[in-house]
Amino acid sequence: GLTWVFDAGANGQHNWADAKMHCQALSYAGHDDWMLPSRSQLEEIYTQRAFFANVQAAWHWSSTACLGGGLLVSMENGDVTAGRETDTPCWVWPCRGGQ
């Protein structure tokens, strides 16, 4: 029951703290209740990424906290790793609903 931003690359790259704030402040397609997806939500959309535009074959931030940052999910191969809050910016793919 999630709605995803169709253009997966439209929200650019941010560090983890900025990624969360960016999603909370996002107003898109007439909605302002966007969020940074969890690890499991990103893992699920990984299997459906071919149905979206501009999906970057790179790391995407999740809202799932881990070791002073968040977990990252690769849209290249589905791998998961931990990223620090201030690490090099990674991609942000907001979703809404299904909470």
C-alpha cells in the first residue's frame, strides 16, 4: 500500500539527517506526507524498480537507524550496509502511505 515518487532520482542525494528532513518537507503530487522508507520497504521496491523512472544503481537511504546513521539499500544488487549520518550523500527515494 505504498506510493512511491515515480522518478526515483528526482530527490537527489543527501546525508542521512538531511534525507529524513527532505522527505518530511516534501510536497509532491498534491501530497505532503512523504517519508524516508524503511529498509524492508526499500528491499521490497528493489524487486519492482523496473517499473519506475531514473532508478540509480547505487545506495539509497532508509529510515532504519543503525550505528549513528541509517541502513543503506543498493538498487544495483539489493545489498544492505550501514551508513553514518554524515557519510557521503546517497540517493533519496520518498514514499507515502502504508504505515
